[in-house]
Amino acid sequence: MRVLLTLWLALLTGAAFAQKVEVKGETILVDGTPYAMIEQDGCKLMDVQCMYYLKSLDGKRLFVVKQMQFVDPATVTAAHPDGRTLYLEYVFTAAGTHAETNFPTTLHLRPIDVARKVVKAQLFANGTLNEQAAADFVTNNGTSFSERRKALDALR
């Protein structure tokens, strides 16, 4: 009974902090309130180039999220014979820093996928870039995909 009560409280607490993230046009909304702007470049089904520019609420471009890929022989399986590895690169223009995260989906990158990652990392505050959160994001995520790519290139 105690375990059930604890589990119920944990679920209730998690639900209380869940935020509804939406993209309407070029506006990212969190619980119905404008959070940031997002501009798509490419990113249609089967497009090779895909970038999303994240902008302040007044329209200033602050960073870009790029879909990147490389072939990694370590990921080749019967179900995944080409070994293609997809990931996202975040380039924070003013700071000149970047970070990388796993690709969020198996189909194609959508604005909502990027919006959810940006909101989860709290990269915006009051409609503009939260510089401390961006610095933390860069530190916490690093560039493991680029490092792996460089290591593979050195072997060729």
C-alpha cells in the first residue's frame, strides 16, 4: 500500500510539472504562452539539408539547430545496414560554442522535436536566450558525435 501511494504521488508530481509544448506557425508556445520563434530551412521529408533557426520573440536569430549525419561502422546491424548515424548540432552564434544531442525521431526532423528539446533545456527565458542555460547545455551535452566522426576520419 505504501509503495502504491508513493508511486501515485510521484506520478502526480510529474504531471504537475509537465509543460505543453506546441509550435504554431513560427512561434513556440509553452502552456499557450509564446516562448521563442523557430524558422525552418529545408527539413522537408527526404531533405538532406535541415536547419532550424531559434529566435527571440522579437525575431533576432540566436542559435541554429542542424541535422547532421555520418556513417559509423559500429552501428551497422541487420536492421540498420548502412550505419548512418543522425544527430543534432546546436550552434550558439554569439558565444561561438556548439553542442550535440541524439536525433529525436526515426523519420524526419520536425519543428516540435526541436522545440521540445529547447524547452526541456530551458534555453530561453523572457523571450530571449538564457545564456547560463546555453552554457550549461554545451557543457552537459558536449560534442561526442563530432569526436567520433573525427576519430573515424583519422582511420581512413
